[in-house]
Amino acid sequence: MNLFTISIRNLQRRPFRAFIFSIVFVAGLTAVVGLHYVSKDIGDSMEEKLSRFGANVVILPKENNHTVSYGGVQLGSLSYSITYLNEDETINAVRTIGFKENISAVAPKLIEVANFNDTPIMLVGVDWTEELYINSMWNLLPEEVKPNVYTVAGSKSGVKEGDIIELNGSSITVDRVLSQTGDDSDNLIFTTLANLQRITGNENRVNFVEVAALCAGCPIDDIVAQISANTDAEVKALQSVVKQRMYSIEFVETLVWCIIAIILSASILMMALFMLSSVNERKKEIGIMRAVGYSKLAIFSAICAEAAILLSFSGVIGYFAGYYAGIKILSVMSIDAVARSFPVADMFATVGIAVAIAVLSSAFPAMKAARLSPAEALNRL
């Protein structure tokens, strides 16, 4: 009779206890695996959703100005020309970087000043498909956009739907009033980028480009560096926006890992108590095994093998249950799970960790059993 057979038969002699403990450990492992996959998908989903509330990278033309001084007195910077970005070249510079999969939206903008009732109004040309991705607060779909001018509710300019704005001799009708956001965009008038480029003679020109980049999986500085390498423009990361988003994501991930650590700690403690109880009940049996020649190492190995066998089967069941429970939880939360094939390698790694936990938690009970002397067993006969 080998040590593996001894461990199997001992589990068969106490099936109810082994079953109860397996159920408890399967439940714990299901929670750990489920939380792990839920946290990963929630992190990705959170960042994607947060990117819809503003860009975190901006691309600007390099400043074309000169510092003016006279008599040792600094008079500030004098800008002597307005510079533009080439729209196609700038967008291509962003879309072709190594981390292009992390780019969610590239929103170019052209800004001009218009006069309405002798009041200067900032007119902004945008690519609505990209713009509405990073400004979802307007509750407007790209297909609802017409090639006319839009204004935001609460605008200080007092522009209303149906008003006509004269720009460079052209009459432009305000087609829609957008939702108020409470920021500077409430005082702007929007039109399609192509429309503003046409009426101002700035074809393929933009003043700046906003970029929504997903920071998970790579530092934002790497994205900025790669964009800078593809263009002569000035590329800046809005660090306050980046830090706020990463803090939200990291907070969720840290919370999940704390819960996982608590569950694993409780599992190790329960396993240790289970094996310690088993050893105390089997003192006579263990002592007889020592009396007939089994070494301390053999007894230690038999106890650890019993725990490893129990948790290896529980690990497989728990992983399957946790993986599909995570998908179900994401479905209930209306979060699309990341498309992935069943991670067989992760399953084997999880089972390996479960076996390691079994050996770790049963080490003390196994050492206690290995130190049991044959004389103590004979006294129990």
C-alpha cells in the first residue's frame, strides 16, 4: 500500500467531512476566481466609460512666439502668427503608434470667432463621431448630427434654435440646442469640422486635437512619447485627468485583491483546522504506521498528499464555477465581458496554487503527525 492509496482511503472513510470541506473550498475559490475576472473586466470597462467624459491627451501646434523685453524689463510673450495642425497627418500620427489599441478617440478641433448681434462667439468645428465619444454628456448620437451649427443650452450668447449667425458673409442656422454641461462648452457654438473648414478656407487644418487614451496596460507617458515621435506638434498629457481615472480603477482593483486575500486566508485557516482535526482522530493509526516502519517523511507526505488531493479536485470545480460566475455577474451588471477563450493555462495555475495552499496549510498538522511515537499508539490499544 503506497502513500497515495493511504490518503485516498482515508478520504473515503470520512466522505461527509471531505464533502463538506470541499464544498466550502469550492465556494471560496469560486468567489476568488469570479472576483478576479470581474475586476479585470470592470477595470477595462470603467476606463473606457471614463474616457467618454473627456480626453486625457492634447496635441497642440508648437508655440510660434517671441519673448519681448525692453530695458531689462520682461514684457511677456508676443505671438506673431497663428499656427495650425495638419488634420490628416496628426490623426495618422496618433493612429499608427505602437499602443494604437489603447486609443479610444481622436477628436480634432478648429476654432474661429464669429459675430452675432455684435457679440463675439467662439465657433468650434468638430468631428462629431469622435467628439461624442469623449463628450457623452450631450446625449446626442452621431447619426442625429446635421451639417449645421449647434449651440449649448444656457449659452451666454443667447443663441436659440432657428437663429441665424453671419460668418464671413455666410448665413448659418442654429439647428439644435445641446444639453447643458456646466463647463466652458456651454458658451460655445459647434458645427461640423468639414463645414467650418470650408467656410473659413482652412481645409485640412485644425487648432488642436484631443485624444482619449486608455492607460491600463501601459503608462500614459509611453503613449505621449510615441505620439511625439510621429509628429512635430506638442503633445501633453492632462495628468490630473489621468491620475483621477487611474485612482478610480486602482481603488476597485485594490478592494478586490483585499477581499481575495481575506478569502484565501480564511481558506488556509480552515484547511489547517481540518487537517489538524484529522490528525488528532488518527493518532492510533499514525502510531501503528510508525511502528511498522513508516518514516516521519512518509507520514508527513501522506498527510500533505491527502490535502493536495482534496484541493486539486476542488480547485478544478471552483475554477470552472468562478469563471462562469464572473461572466454571469458582468452580464447582470450590464458590462460586456472581454472576449476570450477559456484560459486553460490559468486553470492549471489556479489548481497549482490550490495544491500549494493545501500543502502550506497542512504542514503543521503533518509535522505533528510525523512526530507521533509508536509507543503512544501502543498505549491507545
